[in-house]
Amino acid sequence: MGLVTCDIGISVDGFVAGPNQRLEEPLGDGAERLHRWMFEQPEANAEVIEKITAAGAFIMGRNMFGPVRGTWGDSDWTGWWGEEPPYHAPVFVLTHHPRESVTMKGGTTFHFVTDGIEAAMRRAREAAGDQDIAVAGGAQTVNQYLAAGLIDELRLHIAPVVLGAGERLFADVGDLPLEPVAVSHTDLVAHVTYRLNR
Amino acid sequence: MGLVTCDIGISVDGFVAGPNQRLEEPLGDGAERLHRWMFEQPEANAEVIEKITAAGAFIMGRNMFGPVRGTWGDSDWTGWWGEEPPYHAPVFVLTHHPRESVTMKGGTTFHFVTDGIEAAMRRAREAAGDQDIAVAGGAQTVNQYLAAGLIDELRLHIAPVVLGAGERLFADVGDLPLEPVAVSHTDLVAHVTYRLNR
């Protein structure tokens, strides 16, 4: 059986999104700087980037899928990623608003799960088979899965940026059995992989 | 001329000291777990540990030197480290309380600096000559030096521990020109070294 993984970009002061999240700036002020390494150094970080989308199924929170609660529940909103999202696999979106599944180009299908994080995990496990499941974000979703003990491998991509405010990873997760198992870096990021051993 | 360095232990959620700091638990609840790698794995981390005390002069805040404001200003308090502190060099303690210098065994002398962080840096530079100067802590002192742009190399020792509350590194420092230049790890710590380029 595959692992449940989570890749997440984070500032040196622990924020995964900046303050003032809004439609035009969904990750909040300054947060695009968390991901410079990915866009400016795709070759130097190729191995890391490849692993981020290598899962057999994905789970994400509704804030990662769409901008404002309710606005896409009955609309034709199909995510931030255009016609061919980078997942190429089933994506389970946590939401309170039931909706028919949406099939995109390139193998991505968005399924909307209204009965909680464990139900989403079960459906993702069924869809992924022996492959990994990736918890794709955002922070609240990752924190819920961390607190529930459902993540096996957490891969922090620490940007050399001080955000000063915003949304925190590890908020209210309790203590975690983290063990660093791999590190690497470029001048725009330090990658630290943790196993969660139970 | 040597660098101004800073080594500091930090939790994955960004705290360098736990909540409820007090005389019996000067680093606050749970914070001794930040330093397990140092005490339990001195061999595996030998190179890192050696660099921490390799400076020609040290600067520390008054909370790192002694427990409660005022209690050691006129007392015979000589720090937490016994008769032979691990510094073996001049240590400049930031304080509002003037006091005669104190010479300890093994080459450590505590000097008490009442005219601010830049004065302490000047005196440390004089004492260190061509050697490095280490800003030894605590968090408030490190944050003051970071905000003032006076640190050249920041070495974070990230413990796989979620503290959840306590004293934050990077609080109110503004943005910093950080560049990761080296990483390593054991199962109890991830070391990330940053250069601050101006």
C-alpha cells in the first residue's frame, strides 16, 4: 500500500499562506515568494517537483480548489488550473456542498466529498490502489490530517522568506512523531522530508 | 574579518522556547526537546556542535545569562553553566544593570553591556579580532540583531517537535535576505544554514 504524503511550501517563520487571502491573491500577501524555487528553478528541483504530482490520488480542501465559499458549489468553477490540471489523477475535494464529479483533460477528475476527511481518505485509497495518496493543501486541510494521524510523509519546502503573518502549518495539531529522513537545498529553498512514525 | 553567526534551536512550528518560561524551566515547557540532538547525538552532530562554540566572542541577552531581571544585577549570579562555561572567550551580556566583568575558568569572561546591541557588537568585534562573533541567544536578542541586519550567517537547528506556543524566532524582524547554503540531518534534527546577503 502506498504512503499518504503531503508536500507544502512554508516560510522560515512557519506560514504557508500570507495575510489578506482574497480572490486576486488566493495565497495572501507575499506568498507567491514561497514558490519561487518551483517556478524559477524547475531543473534544479526536478526530482522534488516530480514527486509532488506522482500520487495515484489527491485530497484538497475547498479553499485550495476555489476562492469563495458557495460561489462554485452550483457554478461551473473547475479549479485554478485551467483545462488540464497538473494532477492527472482523481482529486477529492473536501466541501459541504454536494456536486457532481468534474472530469478535466489529462486524467484529472474532481470528486466532491461532503462526509469528512476520513471518508475522503477511504475514497482516495480506493482510487489510488498501491500508489501514494497526496494531501495537497491548504493549511487547514493538512493540519486536520496531521492531527488525525493520517499522514505518513511530510515534505516541507522551506522558502527563505519571512512572511510575518498568515496561515500557520501545525496550528492545533498536537505533538507529532516527526523524524527527518532527507534534506536538500538550492539558494531559493530548503527541502526537509519527515516520516511520521506511529 | 570574521562573520557574525547565530546558532539557534527551533521547533518545526517556529518556536525557540516553550510557554511558561520560569526559573525551574528557563526555556519553557517542552523546550528541552529542542536540544535532544545535541545531548543524545553528540558524535553524529559533532561538526555542527563544534562550530557553535568556535567564535572569538559571544553576545547574549540577559534572559539567557540569568533567570529574573534584577536578581543577579548586584548578586553573585554567574550564569547557568557552572564554574567553566562552554564559551572559552569573552561573552558580552546585554543588560540595563551595570556590573563588573566576571572571569570564569577556562577563558570565559562575562562583560555587561548597558548601551545597546550595536555597542555590544563593537566590543565583541574588538575582542574577536579576525574570528567569528556568535550571537548566542535568546530569541529576543537574535531577533534584534536580525532586524538590525547585523547577522551574516544564521544556523537553524530544527527539532522534529511541535511546541504549539512559546517564543518565536523572526518575530517583528521584517523581511530578511536569507539564502540557504547548507543542510544536513539526523533523526533528531535538520540543520539549515542561511547566509544573509546584503
